[in-house]
Amino acid sequence: MTTRITLAALAVAGLTAGAAAAQDEPRPEGLAALDPPPIPADNPMTPEKIALGEKLFFDPILSGNNAMPCSACHEPAAGWAVQAPISFGYPGTTHWRNSQTIINSAYYGKLFWAGASGSLEHQARSAARGGVAGNGEDDMMEARLAFVPEYREAFNEVFGDDWPLVRHAYMALAAYQRTLVQTDTPFDTYMRGDDDALTDQQKRGLKLFTGKANCVACHSGPMLTNEAYYNIGVPPYDGWEDDPIAQITFRFELYAKGVTEDMYRTTKDDPGLYFRTKQKDDKGKFRVPSLRYTAYTYPYMHNGMLETLRDVVVFYNEGGGENEFAATKSDLIQPLGLSDEEVDDIVAFLGSLSGDEILPEIPEIPVMEPLPTVQN
Ligand code: HEC
Ligand code: HEC
């Protein structure tokens, strides 16, 4: 079945009618090109707000020790993430999950591996304050912002603040992140009508993705996720055993997020969605992640236990893996019987979901200055 390309979609893509004419091959159902992201009515985008959000993203001022900016764990040159299985954490902790890319995070209904946050605004606050991330304290961060003349001016201009309000910092961060999207990958160009945008191998991979391998059962739509939650059998993080700090952090999370006493004593694996719902059927389930920009975001899965995209496809081909929560593993995950060539084809197709690496110039961070002790 051919996906119809509407004139409006073409206008968004900035394509000419000539490009559409090049489409002879049918497009798969269940997948689509990516349009610009939704912008919430209560946080409209302006160039000044985006520029402020960009500075704040790279500025350690929004953390406890004035040394842990968002960009530390979402480093542009590392896929806007951390290229290690588990992210490092606030000094004295590790994180306990893999750092996610923030490219295209503007499209998700729920953020984090298990969907614990409902908006980028809310998420920014959790990140700046979370004990294993920024570990910042709102009043302290607000006071620091007030000591930066450039921020006083910018918060006044953008939000009308007499003194910078930290909740407005979170709004600016969200606005900036809504600019970090990629809607022009080879896959998008192909879906918008250019038959030549994918190689033959990538086209074979796409067919397998939507057919024999049935990845599209979960990785569907323009973001290649249905945003539902599954346990696909990702094995537990292998660093708990010998890293005391990692063990402490994991147990802290179990305690802080609330589990039964029995689980606290025995669980060695991330219960994922269970933390939010406290339903045993949700143990080990995670949000289906987007497959966009994954060329740059290795290693993969919530705990980084798979190193390469080929490892991921081989993992699915073998029917997924095993973890502590066997009872909740999805029936959709079954051995696929793919040949080595077919595995390669899918890996090649996954490559078409990433465009060029997004590497902006890092903005200059404004400096604090003492406030005059006597006001006049
Ligand atoms: C110490 C490392 C660290 C710092 C600092 C940090 N993050 Fe993260 N970030 C992570 C990790 C790890 C995750 C995944 C956590 C989870 O799922 O529980 C994440 C997840 C996210 C996500 C969710 C993406 C998705 O696909 O759902 C966004 C957005 C994000 N961070 C933005 C930020 C912003 C904005 C800041 C600064 C205010 C920040 N982060 C600071 C490590 C960090
Ligand atoms: C039953 C739903 C389901 C199916 C079918 C499925 N996936 Fe996934 N996929 C997920 C979930 C859930 C995760 C995250 C799991 C976790 O971290 O524990 C994931 C993670 C991934 C990741 C890692 C992304 C990242 O950022 O770390 C890749 C790549 C991926 N899947 C590709 C595929 C491919 C290719 C297929 C088909 C061979 C496929 N998936 C089939 C649900 C599914």
C-alpha cells in the first residue's frame, strides 16, 4: 500500500513536486516521515528563549556543585548522551540507567526509560534536582542565576522576571530541546517520496523490519515507537556485582521509588515501569524507544547491555534475552530465523534513521558577579 504524500506534508518538508514524482515504489504501512514537533501553548518558542535555554543546558549553574551541567551527561559529541552502559552520576553516585539522547525527545508523550516524566519542562526539573543527576536545590540555583547579570537581563526580557525564576529556566531548557530534532534523515527523504534516498540493502532491511522481523509491532509511526511498555528480556546490568557505588545507587533507587521489603532485599534488576504503577505485571517493562539518531547513541537499552546495533538485531533474532522478570516477557519477542544477510540488511536500514551528527558550537557561558551590597 502506498503512503499518500499530502501537499501540506511536502510544504513542511520543503520539497518540490518534482521530488514527489520520483516515487514509484510503494511505502510501508505503519511508518512515516517526521514533521516538526508539537509546541505546548503555555511555552511558546521565541529565539531569545531558545538562546537562553541553550546557555542553561551547557551551564553547570543548574546543579548542586555548580559542576554538573545537562551537557555532561548529554554530550553533543557522544550522541547527546553518555557512550557507556550506565551513565556516570552526581559525584559520589553512579547513575543507574543508560543516558538517553535528547535528540527528538520533543516528540515523546512520556520521558525517561520507564516514562516517569510527562513533559520536557517537568523533566528538566527532575534532572537538575535528582540525587544521581544534577542534585541541585531550587533556591540555591535561583540565587546563582540572580548573580549573573546576563541571566538577569535575559530572564527579564524572555519571562518578565525581576529576578530569574528557576521554573522559567526549566521552560527555557524545554524550548531549547524542542529545537534538537532531526526530520531529514535518509529515511524521511525516502518516505517523502525520493526512491533513491535508501540503498537497496536498506530497502530490503525496511521490508524485513515491517515484515518477517515485525519490529514495526512496537517501533511504529514517525518516531518508530508506539510508546508502549514491554519487557523484551534485556539482561541485567553486569556492573552491580563489583561496583559498590553502583550497588548503593541501585538500592537507593529501589528505596526512594518504593518497592516491597521482599523486593528490596532480593531484586537485582531494574523493575522499570513497575516503579510507577506498582503492578507486578509491569516489572521489567520499558518504553519502546525511538530508533532515530541511534547511529550515535551506543550502547543500547536501558542499561546499555548491548554494544552495537548489530548486537541488538542478533538479540532479537535469538528471541530476546532473559532477566529476572521472565513472567512479563512479551510474546511478541520470538526467534526470528533471520539469515546473517538479513541481519545485516536490518542493521543497514537502522542506519537510515540517523542523519548527520548534530554538533553545534558550544555557547559561551555567562559569569557570576557579586551583587552590590547597598542598593540605591
Ligand atoms: C548525571 C547525568 C545526567 C545529568 C546531569 C542530566 N541527565 Fe538527562 N538523563 C540522564 C539519564 C541516565 C537519563 C535516563 C534516566 C532514566 O530513564 O531514569 C536521562 C534522561 C533524560 C531525558 C529523557 C529522554 C527520553 O528519551 O525520554 C531528557 C529529556 C534529559 N535527560 C534532559 C536533561 C536535562 C535538560 C538536564 C539538565 C537539567 C539533564 N538531562 C541532566 C543523565 C543525566
Ligand atoms: C515487543 C515490542 C518490540 C519489538 C517487536 C521490537 N522492539 Fe526494539 N525495543 C523495545 C523496547 C521495549 C526497547 C527498550 C528495552 C529496554 O531497554 O529494556 C527496545 C529497544 C530497541 C533498541 C535500542 C534503542 C536504544 O536507544 O537503546 C533498538 C535499536 C531496537 N529496539 C530495535 C528493534 C528492531 C530492529 C526490532 C525488530 C528486529 C525490534 N526492536 C523489535 C520493544 C520492541
